[in-house]
Amino acid sequence: MTHPRFDSAPAALINIASRALTRINDQRLRPLGLTFAQMPVLAALSKADALSQKELAVLARIEQPSMAQLLARMDRDGLIRRGPARHDRRVSLISLTETGRAKLTQVRSAMFETNDQALKGFSAEEVDLLLDLMRRLVANLEENPADSASDAEPTGSRSSRRR
């Protein structure tokens, strides 16, 4: 595969699109007192009665430290509640409050507006193809995490020069 210019490489274009989508969604969600970063949490909690922070982090694909900060803000804003699990009182379960559920309806409307804007001019077939390609791209990236590459010692490192 030949390497395209950086500004037309898939990673660069995906990054640009991601930042634009985040900016637009944040603008649409600001009047609701929400941020786009909260959307994966709201979506995951809308499909479950209650989840542990660990389960939520996995489902929302958010690292634990970031999840803790996000949940603290959402708790402060009355979007979620925390309570002990029946099976293990040491585990805290997180669920949506009525306020969180009410905002979810408004959030969906804002997200649909952004999707419509992003996909303007695309045929239904092109949207289906884009979704299929994006799912495959995500699967490829999650299958081979970059973390394993950071475990390898860089070429030309001190230990590889020792003889």
C-alpha cells in the first residue's frame, strides 16, 4: 500500500471529522448542560438498569480515570445516582436519574441533527457502506491495540546497541 499525504491519510481525516463532530455536538448539547463526552455513558445506562463503574467504562470505551471524573460531574449535575450493589455492598452501581432520562430524549434529537449534517449528500447506500467500513476499522484497531507496540523496545535503543 502506498502511503498518502498525511492530510489525506485515513487517521488524519478521521481525527479531523471526530474533532468537528465533537465541537458541533458540544455546541448543540451546551444548552442542555451536557457535553458530547457524556453521551456514551448516557447511552450505556439507557440500556441497563444499573452498571458498575468498571462495566460502564468497558461499554462506553472510556478509561477508568476519565470515567471517574465524568461520573463525578454527572453525579453533581443530577444525571446519575450511585448506590450499593445487592450482591456486594463494596460495589457501587450507577443508574440514570429521572433528570438523566429526560435529557436523553433531547440528546438524541441533537445527535440526529449532527448526523444529518455530517451525512448531507450521502445516499442511503453510501451511509450503509460508511457504517460498515467504520465498524471494520474500529474492530481492526481494537483487535491490535497500540499498547502492545509500546511494549516493544525502540530500534536503536541503548540495550540493542550493547554487545
